[in-house]
Amino acid sequence: MDGVEPVLYPLLRKDLVAQGPRYAVQIGEKMIDYNEEFRLFLSTRNPDPFIPPDASSIVTEVNFTTTASGLRGQLLALTIQHEKPDLEEQKTKLLQQEEEKKIQLAKLEESLLETLATSQGNILENKDLIESLNQTKASSALIQESLAESHKLQSFLDKERDAYLPLAKSASKMYFIISDLSKINNMYRFSLASFLRLFQRALQSEQDSSNTEERIKSFICSLKHTVYEYVCRCLFKADQLMFALHFVRGMHPELFQENEWETFTGVMIGDTIRKSDSQRSVRDQIPSWIEQDQAWAVASLKISLPGLYQTLCFEDEGLWHTFSQSSVCEQDFPSTIVKRISLFQQVLVVQAVRPDRLQSALALFACKTLGLS
């Protein structure tokens, strides 16, 4: 549910009516017996439900939604338990000891205040009180010193743990990427428990290197493949390529330069050309070897990404002859051009010049980026 029904307000406020040895509460038009052990829990899938002010004061809101930072910490703990279980055990014991020392310190302070409050006569002449104060002071100093050493050791352990933080960050990012699929289809919902099983499966994969950085890179690669294959098996075939692009863009945003994704999705389509230029003038701006049907697309590419267009050297028809005639043009880019443009820029070229091969170009781009065969 996404709100609190007014009929529940008397129950939440505990507007109880005593009827002899028992209590009753009015729900709607009926008086219902009330048990003191009764508890009411309301739940909703909405991560941000609207709770009116009059209800917020009588209910306790607990948000169990998975957050990026919370999931990152959980995944980091799982990684440390697998890679360095002694380190995680030491960290847990250290936190426990630290809490115990804080409790001891609080008890000493309470004892000191109680002793001062109950003392009689001149405090300076009360030897028992002075001795008790000295003992409390000494104990407090020892505890403070132990806490300081504990903080130093904890900082050292945190540095050891932070070495595995890149793996936890990447894994957390993957989970929220696949969670976005529910916006496409309500059937595409993946639980956190299933993702954690995939994460543990990736951790258990065999690793040859003993170097921490190399192991982390290998774990990330293994997890990426595991998650991608698992999710793809759960999708309709028509949505698999969409997920591949979404996965690549989420995990590797550095592959997309400014305005490239917007040009690909059609957010930037050169509206100024369509409004001001006639079809003939647009055709005159485009090399003759490019088909008439693609003139608008190439002109939009020229306006949206002028730097890329200049790099492509479309004016050299001989350079692009093989590409324009090839049945697998996404694999037949001119050798001098392919060294100067990125993988996604190759996709943009295919989209503009040879849209008949766009799906194959996208599949090739996803496979190369994700390291799939």
C-alpha cells in the first residue's frame, strides 16, 4: 500500500476504550477487542511513499530499499570473507572490543557521577571517594588509550579492505543496471539474492594470479560475463541487444564521447537542417557516393559531430569504396580510419551510411566491449 487508511488511525493512535478487564478499539463502525501483543506492519513496493503529516507522527517508517553505498559495503564484506577471511574476522573482533570499551567508559562515568552525588561531608576529606576517583581516572585513561590504538589498527585494516573496493563498486553498478530492466518489462525483475549468488559464483572462479590488482580485474571480468549471460537467458530475444547496449553504457561510460549517445538515439538529429535546407541543398553537402536515402542521416552526423565527420574523410570515395559495397561493412572499415575512431564511432558511421548493417554492428560493438566471443 502507498498510504495509511483513515480507518486505521484509531488503532495506530491506540485510542483504547476500557471495558472492564479488557480494552477495545473502534475500527470503522465496530468495536474490536484489543490485545496488547498486537503489532501492525504496513508494506509497499514504493521506495518513496507519501505519508501525510497526521500519519507520520504515529507510524515508524523503515526504508529497506537497496542503496548503492549499502550494497557496496555488503559486497565488499563478501569479497573480504572470501579473499582474506582473517582480515574480516579481525575487523569484526576489533569493532566488538571497541564497543565494549565504550560501554565500560560510559559505566565509569555513571559510577563517578553516582559516587559524587551520594558522597557526604567534605569531598576533599573523603579518602574512599578520592581513591575511587583516582581509580576511575586511571581506568578511563587506559580505556581511552586502548580506543586510540583500536582506531589506528582499524584505519590500517580499512586500507587493506579498500584494495578490494573497485570490485564492490563495479558489482554494485551491475546490480542497478539490471534493475533498470523492469522499466522495459515488468517481467524483468531480478532480486538482490539472485545477484549475490552470481557474485559469489564469480568469486569462486579459479584465478591464476596472486597479485591483488590482477585478481580484482579478473573477478570483475568474470562477474561481468556471468551477469550478462544470466540476464540474457531471462530476456526475450528482441530485448537482448538492447540490454547489451545498456550494459555497455552503464559499465563503460568512458567509451562514449560528448553528444555521441544523443546522436545515436536521435536526441540530436540536426533539426536546423530539416527546417532551413531543402533536400537538394542537403544532397549537395554530402559526397556523391552516399545514397540519396542516407543524405539526411549523414548531414545530421555532420552537424552533430563535426569533429568525427572531418576525421572520416567521406570526400575520398576510393577510401570508402570497399566499405560501401561490402556485405559485412562493419568489419571492412578503411584501415587508416579505423585507427582514428572509437568502436562506438564506427557504429555511428554504420548507422548513418549503412543502416542495413546496424544490428550486426551493434552486436559486434557489444561483443568487443564485453570481451565476448
